[in-house]
Amino acid sequence: MNSDKQTKYTQAIWQITEQLREAEELDEALSNALTVILECIGCEAGSVWFLHKDSNRVQAAFNIGTESIAGISVENGQGIVGQVTKTGESIIVEDTSKDERFSSSVDEEMEFVTRSIICAPLKDQYETIGAIELINKLDGNSFDKDDLSLCEQLASLAAIAIGDRGLAIGEIEEKRTIISLRDIKKEYQVGDGVLQVLRGINLDIYENEFLVVLGESGCGKSTMMNIVGGMDFPTSGSLTIEGKDFSTPDEKALTQYRRDYVGFIFQSYNLMPNLTALQNVQFIAEISKNPMDPAVAIEKVGLASRADNYPSQMSGGQQQRVSIARAIVKNPTLILADEPTAALDFTTSIEVLTVIEDIVKNQGTSVMMITHNTEIAKMANRVVKLKNGQVSSIRFNMHPLSASDLSW
Ligand SMILES: Nc1ncnc2c1ncn2[C@@H]1O[C@H](COP(=O)(O)OP(=O)(O)OP(=O)(O)O)[C@@H](O)[C@H]1O
Ligand SMILES: [Mg+2]
């Protein structure tokens, strides 16, 4: 290292030590430290990630230089950051386009291009607690060993400060898990070959959350949802519902689960044409264990005045609201919705989303919704992205929007 660089680096270490000592909050200390590191090394963006042991995921606490990635998490072991937290070893990626360890899923979300990365573990006295990642040198070069060694030193200073001060890592509140998918795989025999549709899905669904699933057409969203809904079986992996193992199909238990626990909403409304709105809902209430009054369900979706109309007398949005009433009349714990607004225009979509929002807020229900509309994802508590049959990222949304705030 030349002496100019050495001086600059020594100053940075000094500055960061100071900041870590003075700051009252861990986040403040680390974000100040990150600013110094970015300026000193001269890079475009940087982020600090923490490992959450319970969920075995690594979550971005904050970042500088790009649109916020706070709340995004990846599996421990997955991607560059995940490998650093898993192994406790630093990684330097000189050229992301030539390095297969790099996954571009976060970039795609941010419309950002990562060229070069260094990532160093945050280790306290006992274990790896997270990682610091730096992206793209401003001078256009790739990162070198000097940069990595500085980043490592700063990361260890930061980790020691965290340990010494007993500063708590701001863990995002996790709700009770109702359904767990572990290493769920799904294969289809197609001609002579095997089509791998789900390649090891790991996902928890929490109580009373609005979960949105995004991903390109064909990536396996509906397949995953059908497995969660007990309408299809995985080839391997484990599915746990309320602590009970559902990995091996037990028809009786599954029928009960589908009937009492889950409500379904699809893109097509599937209403019975010769029954009125109310009768369509009554029909489901009659076969449920713990239904609400069908008239109340119809009222909750804002269709009290339309209760006696037949589907053919109603608009698409109204018919979809009847199908929501049919899903909620069972008082389900979970509602699965596969592109429920795909066939609707903007105004009717918002009407339908408002009803779904109300169900999550006031009924304590969880909703898992598949959509292609990224604007709808802004309403979610968490956004799961699937890519090629795997969960590529999960984002916790700190400030979900109301349906009425969306526009497209
Ligand atoms: N019964 C089946 N037999 C063979 N292949 C299937 C079967 N069901 C689904 N697939 C294939 O599995 C892949 C994933 O399908 P899936 O319906 O889960 O995608 P998706 O993410 O919901 O897509 P979209 O956004 O278009 O609805 C597709 O390539 C599909 O062709
Ligand atoms: Mg689908």
C-alpha cells in the first residue's frame, strides 16, 4: 500500500472508532461508519446486514448509495452476503458478470448494476453476526486486496463496538409462524424428462400478515400456492401447518384443512351462475365448521344491496367481491389469492384490494397473494420474490401503503 493510501486508511479507522464510541444507537453508529468507509474507499454503495438466527436469514439493516434495501433478506448461505455470514470468511468479487456466486435479484428490484463487491463478516467475540458489503468502486476499477483488508478491519472494529456496548440489533418483529415450507421441491414428468418447477422453497407464513408473492411467469408461484393450499403435493420437502406435519398426504386431514382453515380467491370468480350473491356465500357457509353469518360476509365486501343479484347482473369487481365473501365466510386463518385483480381495471382492483386490506386489519386473517403488479406489493407486510423455483428475496415492508394510496 502506498503511503497516501495508508494515511487515508488510518484516518478512516480513527474516525470510525470515534463514531462508534460516541453514537447512542447502533444503527446511527454503523451508518456513520459506513459513510466513512464509502468515502475512504471511494465506492458507490454499501450496506450492513445482520444474521437472524431464528429464521436463518440475513437481513439488510440499512444501506447508503442506492434506493433503500432495508428489510430485504436472503437465506444464510445464499448469495455473496449469505456466504460471508455462513462461512465467516470475506469475499471479493472482481467482476459480478463472471462470478456465479453473485445473484442479481436485489439489483433487478433496484434497477441497479453491481459490478464489483467486497463483503466482510461482522464477527463479535463468539460468532458471525452479520456482514458489511461494499459495491462498485467509483474510479471504475474493481476492488483490490487493500480495500478488502481495510473493510475487514473496519468490520471487526464495528463488531467489537457492538459487543462492548451491548448495542442491540434492531430485530424486526416476527409474528407467530402458522405455516412452514422447508426445502419444498416439485417435479413433473414431461415426456422423457423431468421438469423441476420448485427447487427447494424455504418460507414461513406468519399469523395475520399480508404476504405478496412476485415472480416471472412460470417461476412456480401458483404451484407453491397450491401446495400451501393442500391442493397439490410436493415431490419432497416438508410442509408444517400449525406445528403439524403435512408432508405426506393424509386426505382426511387435508380436506379438513382446505374446508376450515383456508379461503381461496382466484383470478376467475368461479361463482355458481344460478345462485344469487348471498346464496353463493351461504352454500360455502353450510359446509364450514365455524362460519360467520353469510349476510355479514356480503356486507363486509360492500355488497349488501346486491345480495339478491345473480353473477350475470354484477360487474367483474362485484363478482370478485362475492368470491372474497365466499372465502371469508368460513372465518379462515389464511386466504390464498392467485392474481385476484388481474382481470379487473384500476378502480375495481382498488375496491377489491380495499376489502382484502380490511380483512387483514380487522379479521386477523393472513393473506398470501400472488400478483404481477409491483404496485400492489407496496401494501404488503412482506414481499417474497420467487425466481426459477426458489425464494430469491424476502422484503419486510416497514410502512405498508393502503389500497387507496396505490396508483398505476
Ligand atoms: N401439471 C403440470 N405438468 C407439467 N408442468 C406443469 C404442471 N403444472 C405447472 N407446470 C409447469 O410448472 C411451471 C410453473 O408453473 P406455475 O403455474 O407455478 O407458474 P406461475 O409462477 O404461477 O406463472 P404465472 O405467473 O404465469 O401464473 C411452468 O413451467 C408450468 O408449465
Ligand atoms: Mg400462476
